[in-house]
Amino acid sequence: KLEKPKKKKKKQDTSGDSEDSSISEEEKKAIADMAAKEAKPFSIADTMVTLATRAGFGDYQVNAAMGLAKSLGMNPRECASMIVEKIRPKIEDFMEEPEIAGPGFINLRFKPEYLTSVVEYMASDPAGRLGLPKVSKPQKIIIDYSSPNIAKEMHVGHLRSTIIGDTLSNLLSFSGHDVVRLNHVGDWGTQFGMLVEHLRDEYPAALSLETSQDVDLGDLVELYKAAKKRFDVDDEFKARAREGVVNLQAGNDEEIAAWQALCAASRVEYQKIYDMLGIKGLQERGESFYNPYLKDVVEDLESKGLAVESEGATAVFLEGYTNRDGTPLPMLVRKSDGGFNYATTDLAAIRQRVEMTSEDGGERANRVLYVTDAGQAQHFDMVFSAAKMAGYVPEGSSLEHVPFGLVQGEDGKKFATRSGDTVRLKDLLNEAVRIAGDDLRARTENENVPDDVIDQVARIIGIGAVKYADLSMNRESNYRFSYERMLSLNGNTAPYMLYSYARICGIIRKASGQEVVANIKWPEASKITITDESEMELIRSIVRLPDILTEVEQDLYPNRLCDFLFETSQKFNKFYESCSVNKAESPEVKSSRLTLCTATAGTIRLVMNLLGIEVVEKM
Ligand code: ARG
């Protein structure tokens, strides 16, 4: 952000030694630094330069002059021309003469030669990273996502977390950061008491470390329901369950064996979902990992006067957090029975993730992202402020909640099956693949496509559609789940994008005389010659890619990637309507257009892959 210079409006300097004497040396330096900092080609990491809001305003805008002029007591247009003087030498190689508009906006427009050279450069690496640079200062970034709970159903909320978290991880590691993908599974806590005791009665072999790994626990959701039922009606069982938790936390063999059996069985279940989704590199590091640190956290908070006794439990009270009736809202860190809370684990995790050095087994991350439903916003707000107050968050580390809205049925109501049951993720994903497969078979009826090819493409389309539908929405909104919409070949959908990609591959194959056999051979990038406005428009869209990536890296809204893809493919269609590739007016123009096709295809492929979606060369 633009830091406003501290000094307020100044009176005219009486020394009269220079023309702009109303500005101090310090202020001049600030302006020069700011203006000269970035405006660099290929990326706009600096916030002073923003993407132009309208095509007529050029490619970038600098809106700083107005604010700056105000705090310096200058005329804004004068201030703008001063900035232009500073920027010009840095940008004249690739930008047209800056234009000052209105009250002091500076519009920057790339020179066409620069834009075409960027696209030529991108097209020279179509199957790779399109020549995009990595960040110069890589950060260590932990992304806490997916995070289902052991022995409970993995639900659509976890699906959203998995899809969004995976995309952010892909993007940040593509940018060159050191990304640690953590699955913070709910594998600890009071529910294990009743589960363990239920196993003691129903699956005694699960309570021995020797035999527990061979026990088939059947349907875990049913098991959970049965244990819960007993817990709710049977006081003797309830008492045993309480004792079970204590024994588990004390590391007793029998309870540990049963707990491991439950974790292993759950892991098998959610691994099936990850395999279907193609999720890789996600490490399980559940709540139990932080168990050894919990006691210290509470004692530390107590010693700092942050945690206090409250109705037998221990709690942190933070300013500004109240219940509906206005009474202070406690953040519980230790229950009256001595057990610890969800917040305690998150505080311990923060210490391990940002405070503790690697010598002590810490991660020392620069950034930690928590991808969960918006319903947990207050939890994270409170945990983050308590952690900061307790001094767990060093300078240069940031904790960021990345909230998302609910998944709803098509009618906007709760997402459920026709009979009102919760939808199992496996069924949900299989259904998308089935519809995609039926549709493919119908469209390719006369083409003799082998079954395994149909199945493979159907899987990419079906799973891709579920992912894309989720990612293309602003994540903070609730999202209505509709197979029909997400699988449509028209609109901002995965099938449309996959189809556009396959179509461009088809154009390239045809133009370069390639058979549809193995993988496509990308044509060598050649010089771009512009003959039509639609070509320039496509180029202007493609070259925004690095800026879009930078934006998403900062603000964490993956829908910008989808919007970008959609716009680029629409620009491509316009181009293809007005410009023939195969019947181009000259060989130079033909290679130029092939280079445009290559850059577009490479862009689509790259962004789809960041979204966790494979592409297919033929559909
Ligand atoms: N297991 C939690 C849930 O199902 C999500 C955990 C999120 N991560 C965290 N560090 N609290 O809602």
C-alpha cells in the first residue's frame, strides 16, 4: 500500500533554492522511490501500479498522485507529472508515453512490440512455466487445509477446503515458495473416549497393539453413531468414556491401540477421496501432534495473565468479543475436567508453526493459511489475537484465515440427498464422473472411442467440473451445487475450458499436419505479426497472467484465475472467428497465429493445472 508521507501540508519554503521548493528533500526521495520502484515489465508486484480498470485506461494505472498531492499540498496534476518524470526512464523501453488523465490519474500503456515479445517468450515454453519467473524472496508457507475429523464423515465443507487449499498450495509453490501442505485432522479429543470404549465391547482385538491393525472396523460412520447413542443414554458407559479419554491422553497401550485402529481406518476412507481428487503432497499432521505442547501453552498464558479461571475452566477473555447478551465471550483453553480445547491445540500449533525454531522442532513459517468454512472466523480471530498478545507470532510472520461459504443444494437449502441424508463425497464425485461419461458417449457415438479413453476423459471432466465450479465462485459466498451447471459446455466451467484447450490443440495439429496420436508437438515460437485488433486483444488478456498470479498470491481468491481463463478463452474465440490460421494470408502470419494459439493453450493448461485440473488434448 502507498504509505502517506508523515508530514502535513507545508507552507512555501522561503529559501527559494529550487523550483519545487514546497517539497522537502525527504519527501522528494519518498516520491522518487515510490515511483521508480516497480512499473517493471511482466509483473506488478508493487501496489502503486494497478491493473487498469477499463480498457480505455491502458494496461496499468497509477492512482497515487491524488493522495500524495493532498498530503503534500500540491496540485494533483502537477504531482502526477512529477511522478511521470520519475517513471519515464524506467519504462520507456516497453511503455508508451504515460498519459495524465482527469484529476491526476496516470495511464500506462504497453508498446505493442513489448506485448508481442512477451507472448513470443511465453510460447517458447508452452508445456512448462511459460517463462514466468519465480519470486525473488521465497517464503515458507504452511497451508492448513482439508482437515476432516477421524471417525466422522468427511463432508462437503472438507471438500471445499481440500479444493481451495490445494489450488492455493499449487499456486504458491509455482511462484517459488516453500509450501508445506498440512492436513490438520481432528484425531484427538473427547469423542475418542466413547469410541474406544465401544470398541472394547464390540471389537476387543482393536485394543491390543499386536492385533489392532488387523481389525476391520466396518463403516466408521455407523460405528460413531452407535457409540454416540450409548454415550447419550447410558450413564455407566459415559463414565467409562470419560476415563477412556484420560487413559488415552496418558498414553495407555489399550487406548492407544484402539485409537490407532480408528485413525488408520479413517485414513483409508479419506485417502479414497484424495485419490479421486488427485490430491498429492498433503501431509497428515493432526491435532494429536500438538498434544505434548498443550499443557505448556495454558501455563504460559496463565503466567502472562492472559488466561484466567472461569467457572472451573480456564479461559482467555479478549476485548471486543461478547455473547449475544453482551456478557464477555470466553475462549476456553482448559476444561473443568482438565481436558484441552480446539483453541488450545490451535495456539500450540501456532507456536510450533511460527514461534519455535527448527532446532526445537518448529517450522518458522512466514505465512500460515487456514482454509476453513467462514463459521470458524471468530475462532481464528480470537486464537490469532491471543497468540499475538502472548508473543507467539514473530515479526514477519502472518496468520491468515481463508474462509469460505457453505455448499448448498440447487434450491439454496441444505445440501442433501433426495431423501434428506447427507451426501457422501464418494457418491458426489462418482455422480459427476458418470454424467460426464454419459455425455461423452452420446457425443462420440459414431467415433469408436475405446471405453478406457472415455472413462479417463470422463474422470478429468467430472472431477474437474466439481473443482472448477467451487473455485470459480468468490470463495466467501455460499455456493449452490448443480451438476447441470458445472458440467455445461457453455459458460465459465471446466468442460468449456477443457474444450477450448482441446480445440486449440486441434487447430495446431491441423495447421502443422500432426496426426491425433501421442502428445501434441508444439510449434516453434515465431515472431508475432499483428494484422487484426482481435489478436491484440487476446495478447492483452494473456499477458495479464503474472499479475493475476500475484494478486491471488496476496489475496487468496482463486476465482480470479477462473475469470482470467474465461476471459482469455473468449478473446481466443473472437480471434479465431476473425482470423484464419490455416488460410492465413502469408506463411509469416500463419506462424504468428500459431504462436498465439500456442501461448493461449499453454496459458490455459498452466492455470488449469494450478486449479488441480488436468487437461486433455482431444475431447
Ligand atoms: N477439523 C476441523 C473441522 O472439521 C478443521 C481444522 C482446521 N484447522 C485448524 N487448524 N483448526 O472443521
